[in-house]
Amino acid sequence: MFRSRSWFGGGWGRPKNPHSLEHLKYLYNVLSRNQTVSEHNRGLLVESLRSIAEILIWGDQNDSSVFDFFLEKNMLSFFLRIMRQRSGGSSFVCVQLLQTLNILFENIRNETSLYYLLSNNHVNSIIVHKFDFSDEEVMAYYISFLKTLSLKLNAHTIHFFYNEHTNDFPLYTEAIKFFNHPESMVRIAVRTLTLNVYKVEDASMLAFIRDRTAAPYFSNIVWFIGKHIQELDACVRNDADHQSQNRLADLVAEHLDHLHYLNDIVCLNITDLNHVLTDHLLHKLLIPLYIYSLTTVRKPGGAEALTKALNQKFSLNESNGGISHELSAGKVSCVVALFLLSQVCLIISHSPLVQTLAWIILKTDRSVFDRGVDKLLETYEIEMGQSGKVDEASGSELSFKDDVVEEQKNITDEEKQRLATTPTESDGVSDKPFLETVYNALDCSENDYAALFALSLLYAMAYNKGIMPDILEQVLKPKKTYTSKTSSRDVRYTYNTHLVDKLLYIVLLSCQPSCRVRLVTLELALKLLVQLVMADGKSVLLESHKSTIESAKTQSTALLRNFYKSEEIFLDMFEHEYCDMSKSSLNVEWLCMDSAILLPPTGTPMTGIDFTKRLPCGEVERARRAIRVFFLVRNVVLTLNGEMETQLPLTNPQSCVQIDQALDLSISRYNSDLIACTVLWKDGTKTRRFLVIDVLQLILVEPDTKRLGWGVAKLVGFLQDIEVTGDKDDSRCLHITIHRPLSGTTTNRVPLLSAKFVFDDNIRCMAAKQRLTKGRIKARQKKMQHIARLLEIPGQSGPPSPAFVGGGLYNRPTGRGVRDHRPFALSRGPGFATPRWESPPGVTHRTDESRRHRDSDPKITAKKEDRTPNRSRDSSSSRTKSREGSPRMPRPRSEEIPLELIKKAPNSVIDMAPKIAIVPRPQVREDEEAAAKKPEVEADVSISSEETSFIASERRNSKKGGNVETV
């Protein structure tokens, strides 16, 4: 009935302000009266600990007396007493205690307050306390507390944790015990903590780590990574059907975390630690497990032997539970070893480490390899020591003379090619077991499973900044030698022709219709090829290799020519693939982060593997692959020839009209197809615009209020992406949808415009629909013709239109064949009337009458047909058929020549003055079809004249010469 007034009930003595010194004093009394944890008071203790953290954080920023009281009462001692209790509910309170300490140290900003908390060595006592780590919550908050403390380490605070007199560092020693914890969050926290410790520049502390913990800690890390690699290799062997991709992805991500952690350590440039770590990695992990696994498969001869051995190695051994004998012997499969070494060379750039690996892979002889790891490293040190002494003794001048070769006169091309191939390239490969394995893996006669990893390793070594050029020269980079002792301009380049032959074979194989080489393998091979043969910004390819790459370009063109179709899907596919490839090139580091490439190549998209990393499935994907092969090979040929791309993309963005661009509507490019309309948007708004149909684009123009005869483009879309449908209920309306241009890998194309267009009458609506439809067809046809020229398809020769490639404006073709019914279209301007020459009804020219009588005479017609060749007759008939259904338009008077002037003698002077007599035109009966279509065409002719006058303030209705009509 009555509430208790004691400290336990939180009665009347609780201060009203929770953030105050009085409230901290109140909480101190609560802890003093509840020093023993029980089931009854654990809730009160948890709430008190949480409130203490809030008050201390508030006091750190507002009131220093709070920390004075906290230290005066030694409140951290209460924390220790609570943790050391084994009574019921202590584990629950420990979780809150660790959370309170974590929040407290994470939010303290004042250094003085931090020093107060770290004094009296209570924090170290909490660190070494034996918590119940079987409780996941306790483990999580404890490791988070340690990581938070490591973030506070610096040259001043390190002495609160490391005791130089007792040679003890509990924060570090307790944390590294969890380096192999099954929970990934705990392992990541331990790595972060150790890096924070290594960053502190304290000599005594680093000496303690080097002498007491570095060797066992790094040894345990190496052992843990090795065990992890065994699991990854087993997963690759047992997942030929792509059923454990998630597990494999986790294992690859964990290995990447290990490599990045090791790289972070060596990048700190702590000499003693780097020496210990490098020694453990080379002796216990990288050489015995990674590099020596390359020799598990020996190639006795021929590509089939290697492929067979690789297939046997990846076959499931049921008798041994899926683990082969090599796995139990401490080695992994060849492709896994290549994949892991690629990751090492792509991530780690520590010169003593990666340079040793590169020398062992590229230079090791079989005699040294058979003697073991220690002898291998000893040989490397001897070789590097001798080369270093030679460099110091010779100096820069001698090194220049060493590269000088005797100038040979009267040398033939065959001898030059023989000189460019060094004896160690092909003859000495068999004596280098690791390099031989890498070269053998480049065989793609059946598939490119191992070739992709071999290319990745070669590429990673070629671009690793920690490897000296002397090791890579002549193997992965061209060698530069001087042919004259007096001048440095006479230079001769040599490169690894044996490796280039293998790369070119991959490229040629990729251009075959039924090859099993993935696109990513081809792109990587071409990247490495450019690296091998480009020196000083130019190509040093031999003529034989030049002809080979040109042959590959021809084969890729022929391969794509088989998929060339006049259907719309091919054009969309062609532009989509080019846009996707031009956005970004291949990133080899990201490629080696993908676990999917570790599994055998598959051709089904159901696995979720990217298209470039698997084989094509179906006719569409084979066409996509042929397009990409054509682009890749074409780009490399242009690079090697030192040429710029001038034919792609099909549409030059610089020559297209952009939004808000001012347009001069007086030129023929825009005013010939200008139609007024009202755009009804989906939200119900109406906008008055003028429709301009260009060669490639549809443009909605708004009149410019500042300049007469100008307009501003408010919406721009490509004609090839337009869909036009009529309205069943209103003949003046069109439903127009403009799709966005293809970009990226997405197939969902959000429309750029989807609206209803209302025109002034049905004739303008029909004219707009006709022009949009024809414009779409012509735009797509021109692009298809451009593609045909790229593919060298017969019948498509000739220069491409500048509207699609290169720069400059569109050049619209002119002539009677283009717009026969608009003889004065080019002379019109917006805001001005257009003169149109027409004869009034019943009036005709004499020439028209004589021509009509001549055409109606069957004898004259027959004579004409007899004199005309067959080819002329065919072409004339085809032109006639193409104009069937079109009404005859009266020719302008400026184009008429009287018949009597033509019949004059050749030596007589013809008077070309416009003295044409006009006689009444007899009524001639026209065809029914022409008569039916005549009003529509006449309306179409007069539309442009009427629409282009929208800017003029008033119409000019003057008439000239009696027969000039103002439209």
C-alpha cells in the first residue's frame, strides 16, 4: 500500500535531473548498498550502470566535477567486484557492465577524463578477468570493448596498457588469443586491434611484440590460413555442379581478408615485424603450399596430357571421401594455386615478398626446385646478392654499355626475328618447372578453366609495383637494347615471343564459332598482349605476329557477319554491348574476388554467373559474344597500330541536339518538318510544343521569346526508340512513347516520354505519324548500313554519314528524289510566308500539253522502249513502282523549258527569258487512286509552310506576279 522510501525502491531521494552530480551520488549509494548480485537486485544494478555511463559522458563535456567524484569514490572497484562474483545473475550484469564500459570509452573526448578512467590499472584488471566466453553476448561485448580501447592508443596512452617493468601487455596478448575464433566478427576485431597496436610508435612496446609474440602469432596465422586454403580446395573439388556457391564465396572472401590484413601489416613499414612475417609466409605458406602445388600436374607432352591430368585432379575420389592424395599430402590443385597466387600478387606489394615469389616462378631451375624450400630461398638470396654487387660496381654507365649490342649490317627480316627470340624463351622453359606449368595452363584447346588463372597471375606480376623490372624483363615486359655505343637513339626491342604465340592462339581460338573460351579470358589475354608488345608508347610486334592479329580481326568480323540480320534486335544488341563495354574495362582485382570463376566453366545462366564469365547459352548469347569479340579484337588492333577509333559509336553524341539547346529554325534542317501540337502528360498537364523530326532525333521545341525564328529544345529522343500508335477515338491524336537509350546491363528500359499528342487536325496528325514512322525506319536502316560497312558486307561500301560518326552537323541530302513535292522547302524561314507556284485550274503550259500528247502516242512509246537498254528499263520500272499511288505534282515554272526552244539549232542562241505563253489547260482525267490521295498530299505540302509561321507577329498576304500564293 505504501511505496518503500529506501534506496532500493528508487523513492523520494532520487534527483529529478538525471544528468547531474547529485544523480551520480545517488547511483553511488545504490551500488554501495547492492554490492552482492542476486536475482532480486540485478535489474536495479543494470539500470544503475547504464545511468552511470550517461552521466559520465555528460560530465566529460559539461561538468568536470563528475569525474572528480567518480575517481574519489573509486567506482571502478564496484565494477570489478561485480565481475568477480559467481552468484546468480552475475553474467547478466557483466553484459551490461561491458556495454557500459564500451559506450563510456567510445564517447569520451577529453584526454584528462580518459586518463582518469585508465588510472589505477583497473582497466587492465577488467581485461584479464576470466569471463564466461561461452556466452555469445559476453564474447561480443568483450571483444568490442578491447577494440574500442585500441582506438584510444597513442604514444601517451600506451603506457597505461603496456607495462615496461613487468614486460606485460594484456590488451594485446589477450586479444590475439581469439585470432582463430569461429565467429568472423571476433576475428575481424582482433585484426583491427593488432593493427592499431602496431601503429603506435613506441620502441619498447614493438620490441616486446617482436621478441615475445610476433613469431608465435604470425606462425599461428600462417597455419590458420593454410588450413583455410585446404577447405577452399576441397570445396572446389566437390562442387562441380555449382551447388555450394555460397560456401565457396565465404571461403574466398575470408582468404581476401587474410591477404588484406597481411598487406596492412607490411605497409606499416615496421622492419622487424615485416622480416618475421615475410619469413613465416615464404617458408610455411606461399612456397610450400601455393607455389609447389603448381607442380602437382606435370605435362609429359602435348595439350591433351595437361587437360587430362587436370580433369583427373578435379574428379571426385569417392574412396577417399572426395579428398585426393595431393590434398592429404599438403598440396592444393593447380588452378586453386594459380588463383591464390594471383590474389597475392594483386593485393600485396611488399617488395621483398612479391619479388621473391616472382623470381621463384619465373627463374627457378628444376635442379634447385628438387632440393626444397630452404635451398630455393638460399639460391634466390645468392642471385640477388650477386646482381646487387654487379650493379654497385658497374654504375649507370656500364649498365648502358651492357645493353649495347653490336650493330649488324645487311641483316634480313628472318634474322631479325631470330634475334628477337632469345634462347631461354622456348628452349629453357622445360628447365623451369613453375613457369612451364603456367605456360601449359594457357592451353585452351578444350576449355579455358586453367588459362584464366594463369593469365591472371601473369597480369598480376606484370603490374605489381613491388617487383623489379629486371625480373620481369624479357618475360612479361619488352627488353630494350641499344644497337649503337655512341647514340641512345638506335634502339632494338625484344619480347617474349613464346608467350605472345600462346596469347595469339587464345585470341584466334576465341574467334571460332564453337570455341569454349570465355569473354573474360579473351579480354585478359588481350590486355596482357598489349603489355608485352608495347614499349615507349608504340608497338614492337613482329610482322608474323602482326599478320596473326590481323587474321584474328578478320575472323572475328566473319564470325559476327554470320549473326548480322536486318531485324531490330541485332541493332539494339549491337549498341547495348558497345555501351556496356565502353563504360568500364576489365578489373583483374575484382575478377579474382569472384568465387564463381573457381568452378568449371558453365553455359547455363541459371547459376547467376555473369555473362562474360561463362559460356554462351542460346543463339542470342552467341550473337552477344560475337559482338563483344569483334569489339575487343578491333580495339586491340587499333591500339597496336596507333590509330584512333572513328567509326564507333554509331551515334556521335556531339552531333546530336541536347536539351535546352537553342535551335535556328530558319535552316532547312529543322523547319522542313515543323508541326504544332499539344502534349498531354499523364498527370493531366498540357503543353504547347512544336514537333521537329530530324535525321536521328525527335525534338519538342518551345519558341524562343528573345530571338525571332529560334526555338529551345525541351525534349529530345532518338527516332529509333520511338513507338507511335493512333487513337481510336480521336483521329487528331497520337500516343508516342520514347524509350531511353540502352545503357548498362539492365533490360528494363524506362520510357523517356509517354504522352498523348494532339494536333490541330487529322491531316497534321497523319503527316506526323507518317514522318515519325518513316524517320524511325530510316534511322535504323542507316545504322544497320553503318554496321554492314564495319563488317565489310558486300554492297555496303562507301563513306558513312557524318550524322553517325565523327563530328559535325547532320547533312540532310537534297535533291528532287528526297522531297519532290517540296521544291521551295529550303528557302523558307519561320515567321515568313512561302511563295508557291501553282497554275490555276484549267491552265497549263504548252510543254505539259506536248509532253502529254507524246506520252499518249503508242508508237513513240514503243520506239522509246526499243532504244532503252534492259538495265534502264528495269531501273525505270522499279522507280515507277515505288511511286505508284502517289499523285502527280505540277512542276515549278522555273524547271520548265518550252519544247520549241529545245528544237532550235545547236548553234543558235537560246533565249532563256521567262516568256512562256500560258494557255487554258484541258481537263485531263486522272487515275482514281491518284485522285483519292491528292487532297492528302496537298495538305501535307502546305503544313510546313503554315507551321513555320508561328513566330511571326502577323501574316503577310501579299501576292506576287498574279500566280504567287501566300501560305
